[in-house]
Amino acid sequence: ANVAAIDVSDEPLKDLAAEVSASGAQGKVLPMAEDLQIPKNCTNIVSRAVSAFGSLHGLVNNAGLGLSTIREDYYKRNIKFWEVPEERWQAIFDVNVRAGFLLAKSIAPTFLEQDWGRIVNVIGTHAWLAEAHAMPAGVANAGLLNFTRALAELGGPDGVLVNGVNPGTVRTARLEYLIAHGVEYDLDTITLHRFAEADE
């Protein structure tokens, strides 16, 4: 597959492109460093990908912000939602919900024209599990979950299938940071009694 890969910074994209190139895979990577908080970037992403590859067949919405990705000291178990500035709430909604909507809106005409397309929205578990310390991300993810279900109902008859994936706690750089700064996780609540690995 040819993949248009988007990240807010260049470095992970360069690493990905180099990894794919070194693997000998036939598919190409189109790296695009874009901030999804800016609406026009979402439209530009789709148009650039279509220009590069001629057509698109899938969209994976995997961008997300939480309090700790916006400002490290916000991730406290005892933070109150009214202590979070409105612009922080807005940033989380912009990335977790609006970006997914705008990308789907931009790509839907292509999918409908070819009677085929796949959209996968990766949605944090706080869409289902309401916890006070993660309220902004939880509320935003619940919105993305609702959007996913409605979009699936709309697109299904035309061959555009939409699914949401709610992964559990995955070992990432962000998770390692949180653990190092005192956030505790109960592994007994996880089926495998350990964190999931990204490759899984």
C-alpha cells in the first residue's frame, strides 16, 4: 500500500519513511508534517494524497490529544475540569473530533464516487470509561464514537465501511512518561496482565 502519513512533527515521519524504504516494501510513504488543529490542513492532506497517489481507499484517524500531551503538569489525578483553561479543551476537541470529521468530509466524495472506502477511527477508551482526570479527552472521544456510528450508518449502503477501534493501554513513549511521573496502572484489570505493545 501507498501511505500518506501525517504527524505534527517531521522526525517520526522521516523515521517511518526510512524504515519502509529499508524494508524493501513496494509501497511508498508520503510524509506530511501538519498540525490538525488548523482546519485547512485537513483539507490539504487529502488533496495532496490524491495528487500523489491518484486515488484513496482508506483513512485511519489516529490523532489525539489529552491533557498530558498539551501540558505535562495537567496530568494529575486530582485536577478539576474547571481548572483546565478553555483553550485546552478546545485544542483537544479540535484534534480528537474536528480533525476526524474534516478528514472524513474531505475524503467522502472520493469514496462515494468509487463505491468503496474504509474509515477507521482510533478512539481512546475514555469514550466508554468516564474518569474525572481525563474528562476533556473522554468527552471528545465520546463525540468521535458517536460520529463513527452515524458515519457507518450513512456510508454502509454505498460500500464505505466505518469502524471504531478502542485500544486498551498501549506501551508508548507517552505511557512511559506518565509512569515515570507517578501515574499508576492496575495491570490486574487488563486481560493479559500487561500493557499492549504497539505492534499488537
